Amino acid sequence: MHLSLCDFLSDVVQNGIEAGAGLIEVVIEQTTETIEFSVSDNGKGMSDKLLQRVLDPFYTDGVKHANRKVGLGLPFLVQATEAAEGSFSIESQEGEGTQVKFGFNLNHIDCPPIGDIALTILSLLIYEGDYEAVVRRILHHKGGVEEYTVERSQLEEILGDFASGDNLYLLREYLRSQEAALDDYKEGSGNPN
């Protein structure tokens, strides 16, 4: 079950990794009233026919989750965006990749909680597989715009193997510090200079 917006983001990124993407680009852009997510990958992509079917909750290819009779990830996401008067779009080209965009009105009563963005980015960076992940986090606030970008390969080069508990701890603390800095700006206590 999806308990937060970050759960939806994790599902979409995992789909890209499982589709053989070598590059996954994520943008998380937030204002005081909205949050928008964009996930682009260069995986195997989908035909127009398959693209229509992945939004059907009663469709599954039987490969990704062999024991599952339904595919609920994207249909749940569409349902959540509709309930909260948000937005959803998906574009894909076979052999070229897929882009999924979704957004929510944070003030809508049916908007799920955002979730823990720092831990979600951490999980996106440490999924198994040989892929590059670039995550750009943008916050629009009263004083302007703040952002940070993390790249999986760059962090691996600096920290080493993510399988190490010490390296995971350092990565988690780094991401938390980035989010804490954005929170300071959001609350008006950040230093824009």
C-alpha cells in the first residue's frame, strides 16, 4: 500500500531500473502549495498498446511479479492524483525510455503525506543494478529558489561501496542535511546569501 508520495516515487523509479535503464533522472520540485515529481529513464520503454495497459489495475505482464494477478502501482498513483486534484502523465517510446510526471496540491484534503524525502532519495540511489541516478531537488520559497542535485556515480566515487554500513550512514546524513537546509528556507530561517 502507498502511504506517502515518496512511496509512489520509489515505485516509478524501481520500474525504470527493472526496465533496464542505465540512466534515471528524478526531479522533485516543491512550492508552499504543490509538489511535482518527474522520473525519466532510458530503459526499454513501452509500445502505445502496452502504455495503455499499464494503467489498467487488472493488467500485469506476469514477469515482474510472477505471483501477482494485478498491477497496481501506476493505477494507484493515477487514482491518488485524481482524488487530490493533482496531475499525472506518462510518455514512453519503445527502445528509448519512459517519462512519468505527477503532481499534488499539498493543501488538498486527499493529498497523501509527502513522506521522508531524504530516505527515499537514499533508497533510489542504492537499489541493486548498474545504473546512474541523478536526483534534483528544488524548493521555491518566499525568498527565492533553493536546490541541490545528487548523482549516484559521484557519491559512490566519494564514499565507496554503498553496501558498507558506514558509507550508508554518511550518505543518509548528507541527504538529511540537504533536506534540513531546505526546511530552514521553507520556514523562513534560511540564509539566502
